[in-house]
Amino acid sequence: MRIGELAKRAGTTTRALRFYESQGLLTAPRAANGYREYGEEEYRLVTEILSLQAAGLSLDDTRPFVECLRAGHPAGDSCADSIEVYQRKLDEVNACIERLTAVRAELLDKLARALPRQAGPCTVPDDPEES
């Protein structure tokens, strides 16, 4: 299939596919007329990349999954390097959750201390020089 058909089937753009190719994640043999010819294997790689990116992985993070599929494994996360990416990404997410939880606790504390002092809307006193 040509690049436009692959893009349509996978739900992406031809520009994205060309970028994946420039990054070494996707390859396609060229037909005699110079057009890229993609098969089901490339479709599988593209859908894996898109799925992983939708889960929050960077394009570079998808490399071990693509390599795992290219090596003939039934799933991109069948290899140790892919599992390592999952673990690293989960560590990053957990650290972010911890930071956000601490920020939330601090904001809740500040709000709890501020509410009793709330006297109403703030007003700016008239400038005595303008009177």
C-alpha cells in the first residue's frame, strides 16, 4: 500500500509517517516508480507507535517496542527493553503524582488558613491625591 493509504488506515498523516521513517522507526522499500510500498508489518509498527504515544510515551520511547516487533515477537512489549521503558515511564508518572499531591496538600492548607480571614471582596481605597 502507498503512504496515503497507510496513513488513512492507521489514523495518522503522511507527514508523521515520513517523520517516523526519518527517525529510523519505519522503513519501506521503494517501487520502480519511487513510491514507498508499505505492507501489513509497517501498519502494525505504526499502530504500535501511535498506541504508545497515546499512552504518554515519547517517540524515542517507542524504539524498543518497534525493535521487538521487528525481531518477530508477537507484541512490542514482549522484550525486556520494552518492559524497562514501561517501568521508567511509570516511575516518572509516580514522581509527578507525588509532586502534585504535595502541591495539592499545600494549597489545601493555605486555603484552610485563608478562609477564616476572608472578610469579603477586596477594595482599593480611593487615592487621596485624586480627591
